[in-house]
Amino acid sequence: VTIIISLLTKPLPEHMLIRTTFITRWQTSERPDEMASNGDITSELTNMATLRKSDEENGDMKKPSLKNKFVDWLANGDTSPTDIQEEPHNKEVLASLEQTTFQKLMLYSNLIVIVSVCICFLSFFSINPFSPEEIEDLYAQAREK
């Protein structure tokens, strides 16, 4: 069924295969749809910064709650309007799939921990705690009742 569906559907354009297959995972060329969405992100961030600045000037700016401050601190999200206006390359950093060595180390170490826990659970729950003689005794007790 999978082969029939694959043969009946039109192939994707070449630019849509960038970084989506194992062979093209390291390509750094720009996709046309990424360029369009990056422009949208820049204009949206600029609009947000302008709105915040006008709200601050009018005195309409709400003071962020303690919960929002904590979430921003936890997510390392410093979203002041000056940062958004001064650093337009933030959109590229956010859209980037590149990882630092520390991030790779954290991901791989967490992968090792999760796989180890899964293997431990599998081995723990797949080992039968009863010997064959004990199983026969349990069957005999169940038949007597």
C-alpha cells in the first residue's frame, strides 16, 4: 500500500527537500519558503516593539506579573523592545537548527539516560520472578480452589 501511494503522489520540489532527508541534513542553502517566513518574523517583531514603545509612552503598559517574570527568567527570554529593535538577527538565531557543543552534549547525555532507563525497565519487567516449579505450585493451588 505504501509503495502504491508513493508512486501515485507527485514528488516534492527540490527546494523542499533541503534538510529533510538524511542525505541533505547538513545543507545550509536557503529555502524560498524560509526566506518568506523570516521576513514575516522580522516585521512582526518590529511591530511588537513599536506597539510596546507606544504603550510605554502612553502609560498603558501593564506591569508584568511575578509568574510572567519567572517564566521569562526560566526560558531565558529577555523580550525588551530595545533588544528586538537593536538585534534584527534574532530571527535567524531562533530559526537556526545549529547547536552548540554544550547543547549537543546535553542532548546526547539525556538520550543515553533515557535509553538506559528504558532498557532497565524492559529487563526488570520481562524477567519472570517465579521458577517453573513455583509456577506449577501456583497452578495447583488455583485448581484446588
